[in-house]
Amino acid sequence: MASTLGDDKIILSYNDVVLRRSDLDILNGPNFLNDRVIEFYLSYLSTLHTSPTISLIPPSIAFWISNCPDTESLKDFMKPLWLRDSVLVILPVNDNLDVELAGGGLHWSLLVYHKEANSFFHHDSFMGSNRWSARQLYQAVSPFVSDGDAAAYRECSDTPQQKNGYDCGVYLLATAQVICKWFSSGGMKNLDELWLGDVKKNVPDVVNHLREEILGLIKRLMSEKSVRK
């Protein structure tokens, strides 16, 4: 029997992500994307880009890294992530300040680490409003990505900007998609450019259809699971 939370029926279990009926409503309308939708699509990207050198970190884990109060606990928590073996690390950033409130916050952005550049790049679609939260995550995670010099931090001023108050999560996912495609296709050797030109050029087009793409993906996976039963 399908589990429910009130009338919010579970519609899909995918990898470690459970989606509910309300997540389809979020994608259907002009709504702020929640943690479940963000985690689902990042998990899906990880199945498309299976290189062990790419790490796509779920929102809940990124939030815990950023807000863990105990250094020793954080060290133990980070070991299974093997971030030092990753060339590319993609981390969602949320501005939630209340560690007691799961799924809180009002804005998403994206923090990306590239090992060869030994740098973190912050892509924010709303005038850098997540700068403080991104730096907090950068400071927490940077000791675990490199054994050498401290990683640099860069605000990406050319990141495409949202035109409303609710599409920040869509921009996060579109940017992650574009960066993963850039990386899997071989990327550019120029460490000054990396994926930045691809993000500037391609993210606006991806954003225009990404909600529909994710909806279609969820419905296809639901159909496939139904057929297998």
C-alpha cells in the first residue's frame, strides 16, 4: 500500500529520494523548488554523468556540512564522501539560518569546486544574495577537497539572473546540468574559462524548459516502475 502524509501521496522512490504528489504541484506552477525536487534532479544527473570524479552533493548533506557545529563530527561525516578523489564537486547552497528547520530557506544558489583550478565558483541567480551562505559552505568544505594549498573562492558575476522571485532552484539545476555536460564532454583546458562561458550562454535556454523536463522525467520513471510491478 502506498504511504501518505495526509493526502500527499508518495509517487516515486528514486535512488534515495522520495517524491510526493505535492512535488508535481511545485513543478507545475510558479513555485520555489523544495529540497526533494533539487535532490531528485541532482541524483538523476549523477546517473547520467557516472564518472567517479564528479560528486553531486544532496541539499541536506550540503546544509549539514555548512552548519555542523563540531569539527570532529564533520571529519567523520566527510570521510565517506571521498571529495579528495573528485575533480568536480557540485553543492547546492540554501540561505536557511535555522538548523532546526528542515527544508527552510528562501533562496538557492550553486557552489562548484574544480580540483585542477583548486577553486570554488559561486553561481547565484539573484544578485549574489546567497554570498554569505556560499562562503560559509566554502569555508566548511574546503579543508576536505585538497591536501595542498587552500582553495580559492570566486563569485561568478556573469551567472544568468532570474527574472522572478521563485526560479532560483531552477537556475541552480540548469547550471548544474550545463556544468556536468561540459565536464563529461571533456571540458576546456583553459583554467581561466572552465565552464563559465557555457553557463552564460546555455543556462537561460535550459531554464525555459527545465520544469517541464523534470515533470516529464518523473512521469516516465513512474510509468516504468508501474510496468515492472
